[in-house]
Amino acid sequence: MTASDRALLVVFDDAITAAAGRAVRTLEAWLRDEPPDAIVDLNPAYASLMVRFDPLRCDPDALSIELLRRAAALDGRPERAARSFDIPVHYGGADGPDLAEVARVASLSEDEAVAAHAGAAYEVRFIGFSPGFPYLAGLPDRLRTARKESPRRRVPAGSVAIAGAQAGIYPLVSPGGWNVIGRTSFPLFDRAPGRGATLAAGDRLRFVPVERLP
């Protein structure tokens, strides 16, 4: 579908599903490996891929047809190889000021909430919001907690947080309205030229509770 005079949006589902995530990653990899003329950038999300293009260098209708053709021909195409990471997290206290509220909403003790969060397997669906911020699928249903009514003006870098069915990690100091339950020292973004985000869509994560961070 048309998103603007410089962007097209390929939508695979109206819900957050594993199948849609795989389709987004596979199409993105195909377009990066064999890009049609005039593509400027690709912006993946949970179930869609935005394709930005230069309208002076292509026919948007022809590009739309090509995108639909590829989206219908993804079976058997390889997606980017997933990597696995263990993320150390210090839960609660000053590093996790919302842990008690998350546990209360879930009718769990704080230790039980930590065990549920750390016992799940997560998948990076896309990077967004701020440089290196991973949107993660895999949060246990019982830990789902609404966003905070009043966002914080300053969320520390490395904050591990949840909101609704989503989990994520703040790579940089920024405002934020998610529930912060812990903090990690794992580096998520490198400002050095040619570096950027550590994680990528398709990567798999596990959170490992630690008594303190280095």
C-alpha cells in the first residue's frame, strides 16, 4: 500500500505473529541483497516493511507490483541467520523501579516476576524508537502490563522494560513510558563509524539475573 509519495508499505498481518516476523525479515534480506532501482531505505516493523524510494528514479506502481511479487514468493528463500545472546540483568531496586508494580499486576512476588521474565525466550522483531532499541517478542502473557500513564523524562541507558505484550531495552538515555524492571550493561549501540546497533531482527535473547552489574 502507499504510505507517502516516497514510501510503500508491505503488510503481512494485522497482528504480531512469528510468521509475519519471518516474512518481514525474509523480504528485507531479499531487497537488501537484490535491491530494485531507486530504493533508498528499508524500515521493518512487527508485521510490515516500509520501503522508501526516490520517486524521480522509478515508477511507484511498477515498484509496488515488484514488491507484491516478491512478498508472494518468499517460500524457500533464506532469512538472515539468527544469533543468540545472554543479557545480564540486575532486577529491581533503583535499576528496576517498576518491578514491584509489574509483580502486583501479575499477582506474583517480585522473585516470581523475575523468574518469569528471565525464563522466557525472546526474539528481536525490529530495531526502532531510538538507535539500537530492540523490540522483543516472547514476553510471558502473565507479565503484560500497561504503559505508564505518565512517561519518565529520563530512562537510564540499559533499562530493561516491558509494555503490553512487548519487551525491550533502552540503549541510550531517553524519555520513555515503559515499565522498567531491571538494567543491563550489555552494549546495544556503538556510535563509532560503521558500527551502529548490536542486535538485529531475528536475533534471540535470554535474560540472565545477576546480583550486580560490572
